Amino acid sequence: MKQWTEAPDASTDGAPISTVDHNRGPARGPAVWRTAVAGGAGSVIEYYDFSLYANLAIYISAAFLSRTDPSTALLETLAVFGSGFLMRPVGALFFGWLGDRHGRRTSLLVSVVLMGLASSAVGLLPAYATLGVAAPLLLLLLRLLQGFCAGGEASGASTYIAETAPARLRGFFGAFNPAGIAIGTAAAGGLAAVVSSVVGTAAMSEWGWRVPFLLSLPLSVAVLFLRSRLPESAQFAKNVRTGVAAASPFRSALEEWPAVVKLVLLSFSMTCTGYVGHVYLNTYLTAQLHRPAAEALGTNSAITVVFALLMPLAAWSSDRFGRRRIYAAAMAGYIVLALPAFLWMAPGSGVPLGLAMAVSFIPWVFAQAVGYPLFTELFGSKARMTGVAFGFALGTILGGGFGPYIAQLLTTATHWNLAPAAYMAASALVGLLTLRFVGRSKIDEPAAESAAGPASKG
């Protein structure tokens, strides 16, 4: 049986790791590129769908939450946005089980189909004026379905790519997933800005906001075709063949509970800083700083795309210098840069909005690029997808799901426009402290083969 001798483990700052046998081994050449691109493309669509809600929150609040107080309606709309994250652990358990028992590829196919259907339905949903109280209730149900699907996407794509890419470039190829997430988020904001500019403010409020949601269905079909042509993860295939695959993935993941706890805290830091400083930023700029929506959405989207394309290079630095070091630098960057960057975004600061945003996005590039590969390395292969999906989902509820709501609530309560930046810095500190307890990578350890006994040698 062919053995693959891997490079030093990047997440452990150069510590040597064991030789790993994946039977067919990691994908090489064009195969690993196809895997990374397909994984990233799926994340583009999933997070395009998932982020549309936050980017169009002002219009959605007017359509589905008829209130005389716009601030109350906006808070309620952001609460519905956060509710989608409540379903992430449920989706994580389902898609984690599906991926650990029936294949990473199967899980990724199902999630992208359901997400496309849910997002398209939001675009077709009658407004409050037509359905009354049933409209926000149906909106809530569709948002919960979106959250259910998102519970398995990022972790599933990350796991699939991590098990396919060679260890010495796991960070580089693993960054295609967060780059796809970033581009999908940017596409949501960018398309919203384009539609707003084309149809005008009145039409955007009346029907234009529905257009980006309706586009999700054909985009999802395209990704479904792309992913359906991918092979199954070689490591998963070997786990099944040798009897290593977990009979109860959730129970097996809980046996690695220290890794789950670390992942919850790390994902909290990554998603809170990301969602407050990136997705919620559009609402902040328009509702708090009264900047034109087209300017906020357009600038955010353009900078996001540029920075997303740099993510593989940012993650490549973790292949060279260690994922813990690069992630720590990103969290420290948030602590140092969040407050001044938000201060510079004010219209009277004299700093161009694009420059202020670019400064605030520097830590985001490295945190997102390195975070996903780092998360997969916390778990062994037996129930990796369930462990990553569940831990990431719990952290994302705390950080990403209600991050925008807490940021808006703090701003409303304190009347301090820098409250969101202070909240980001505090969440970054949580991630920085958690890194002290992150040890060696488990993704290349032969524990699964050893656990299987003699069968693993066959």
C-alpha cells in the first residue's frame, strides 16, 4: 500500500507529524484544484443566499414587519436574521451525520439544493400587507431552513478540501472555502447595490429587493452540477472500507469534547468579528452613519472581492509559519484596528470610506483564511465532519448569529457609534486566549487506522 510522507504540520508551528495513509492519498495536480474550486463555488452560492437577508434588512423590515418605529422594525428583522443561526446546530448534526456516514460529497449536494429552494421562496413570499402576521412567520420558517442548510456547508466544504489537499498546502487550498464564502457575501451586497441603483429607491422597497433572492435558484443548479462531478473524499472512502467510520458520529464527536469547546470559542471569535465588521457593516453605515445604501454596499462588495482573492495567499503563510501564529496575529489586528477603522468610516472623518474599510478588513482576511483549515485539524477523521460542523455551529450562533443584533443593541442603548467596534475587539480577545490551548493537528494522525485494528491494514 502506498505511503505518503507529509510536510510538517503547519498548525503546530513546524512540529513533525506522523505519516498518513489515505490509500489513494491526497489529490494531486488538477484534481486538488478542481476539488478546491468546487468547494469554494458551493460556498459562494450558500453564503450569497445566507447573506442576502442582512444586506437587505432595511427593505425586508418594511415588507414583513409593519411598524411605526423603524428602529424597532430593524431590530426585529435582525433578530430574525439571528434566528437562522439557531438551526445551525441542528443542521450541523444532520449534515455531519450525513457526511460521516454517507459521504462528504452527498452532504454538500443536499445542502446546496435546500438552500437554493429556501432563498428562492423568500423572494416569492407575499408581504405583510397581503398575508398579515403570517408573512413574518413564514419568513422566520424560511430563515430557519436557511440556517439548517448553512449548518453543514462551511464545515462540510472545509472537511472535504482538508481531506483532499496535500498537508503542505492544506492552508492554501483550504482558503478556497472562506474565499468562496467572502465572495458569496460580497455578491449579495454587490447585487443588492446594482439592483438598487437600476430600479431606484421606491421600486427597491416595493419589489426590487426580491430579485437577488430569486437568482439563487439557477445559481444553485449550476453548483449542483459542478459538485455532482466530484469524487468522494479518499479518507472517508477508506474509513468506510476499513470499518473506521463512526456508527454514531455525534457520540464520537462528543468523545473529543475538548476540541469541540475550543472550536466553539474560536468560531465565536471568527464569526463575531466577521459578521459585525463585514455583513452588519452595511446596515451600520446606512442606519447609523446615514451613508447612501449604494455607496455602502458597493464599497463593501468591491473591497471584499479583492481581499477574498488574497485569502489563499494569506492562508499559504500559515502553511509556512503555522496556523496558530497567523490566527493570533489576525485577532490581535482586530483589537488594534477595529476602533480607529470604525471612527474613520464616519462621514466627517476626512478618511475615504474605501480606505477605512480596507484597514478594517486586513485582520478579517487572515482570520477567515486560516480559521477554516485550523478548525478541521482539531478533530480525528472518525467523526470529523460532525465535530467541525457542530462546534462551528454553536460558536457561530454566539458570534455571527446574534453579533449584528448585539452590535445594533449596544449602539442604540449607548448612543456610541463605536460600540460595534468595541464588541469586535472583545470577541477577538476570546479567540486570542483560546489559542493558548490549541495543540497538535489531528488531521494527519493515524489514530483512526489504529482504532480499526487489523482491518485497517487491508
